[in-house]
Amino acid sequence: MKKVLIATIKPFAPAAIEQMKALLDKVGYEMQLLEKYEDKQALLDAVKDVDALVVRSDKITKDVLDHAKNLKIVVRAGAGYDNIDLEAATAKDIVVMNTPGQNANAVAELVLGMMVMMARNKYNGKPGTELKEKTLGIHAYGNVGKNVARIAKGFDMNVVAHDPYVSSEIVERDGIKDYENVEDMYADAQYVSLHIPANEQTIKSINYDLLKRMPGNAVLINTARKEIIDEDDLLKIMEERPGFKYISDIAPDKKEEFEKRFADRIFFTPKKMGAQTAEANINAGVAAVTQIINFFENNDLTYKLN
């Protein structure tokens, strides 16, 4: 009997767990549950004899993988996977997957919700601005970016995008202007929404040179990763340009400094909230378990990352 561990500091919704267990029961797999664990040792003990592992933002490092003697697959219930040591997993012949697209609408709705809130001055009673006819630049046109574009069009925004890994044909087919040069997009967009991963090429890539190109009263929205922002450069821009605003569902390392100096021009959610909807929670959990079953039963390697 295959053993599947659901290990999540931030638990899935009960409805998601119920559906995940039903899928595993149907094929005769045993589901084990580790939720809200307070120390790493609990995770190390839990992975010892499982065949598959489902996580959310949990850190799956080399020592975790070393403790998992029977592990064949790890699925990140969500899109980002920088919390999993891919190199260590590959060395141990462990397949790593994510579940792209399952959280995309939830993240996109958060983007537009935060944009409306900031456009209305965080509802402080003072006159704000409208999103209609403003230009929104989408930095990375993946599943989330596409959903942001779809919703933004409903606000009558002018939507543009930059993604060197997506063809212009795909972007323009959606009625979106594609920018080959990222600097040009930043120069034309009052709002820029970030959806790039955190890797060697992107860490601190959102820097002074890019941000200074944005027009007056620019707004930067980050639902990706905090590491992609050069925080010193962002602080410099906000100091130089009184109209510049930053909204994010990932609090920066220098959160206290941002709050002390620019409290009326920043907003950070208390924790990463992009995927925190009942629907996304269920979608990602069910997709993760389905991929595990298909991997073992059909050798399906769709969404394999390593």
C-alpha cells in the first residue's frame, strides 16, 4: 500500500482534505496527515516511510529528503516551488511536481483587489483614482498573469505584458500588447504586477533602473516572491518620488522601515494570501493528489520540474 503524507504548516481546508482522502482511498493508498507542526523534527519523523509527499510552502530541504527512505515524489500544491531543493531531489531520483494554474484566479483577484484598495487610498475617506483607462503592465504572462489580464480588462484597463518565455503570438491573441523589452513596458505602465519566480536571474532584478522608468504616481504590485525586489532600491525610489506606491502579499525584509517612512503608500498582507481562498485550496490539494496517483498508476510525469 502506497503511503501519501500531507505535510502542511498552513493546513488545507477540511473540504480539501476530505476530497484528497476520498481520491486516495479509491485507489487503496493510505493518507497520513501532518498539520501545523511546530518544529522540523516532526516533519523528519513523518517522512521516514512515505512514498509520496504533498506540501504547500513547507521547506523540503536535503535533510528532509535524506530522511525519506521510500520517497518517490513530492508535489507542491501551488505554482512556486523554490521551497523544495530540486538538486537534492534529483540526486535521490525523487520526482518533484507543482500544480500550476490551480491558484491562478485566486492570486489574480487579490492583485486587482489590492489595486482598487490603493487607488482609493486604502479607503481613508479621501478622493482616490479609478483604474479605468490606466495601463497595467504584467511582468510574466503565465497562468496568474493571464488571469490578471482577464480581470483587468473588465475594469477597462489598458493591459500590456512582458515575458521572454511566452511568444508574442500567445500574448497578442489575448488582446494584450507584448513588449519585447522589459524597460519599455515599465516606462509605459502606471501599474506593474509581478509574477516572476525567484531564481538566480530574477533575485533583486526589480531594481532602481527599472522602477525609475515608471511614470508618475506609479504602483508596483508583488504577489510573487519578496526576493525579486531590491529593497534598498525600492526605498530609494519611494524617497525620491512621493507618488510611488508599493503593495504586496509578501512583507519585505525591511518591513518596519517601509512602514515607518511610507505608511500611507504601502500595504502588506499579514501573510502570503494569494492562494488563500476555499476554491484554490481545494483545487491545489485535489490536483496534487491526482498527480501522485497518475504518477504511480500511469507513470505520468506531467508537471515534472526536475
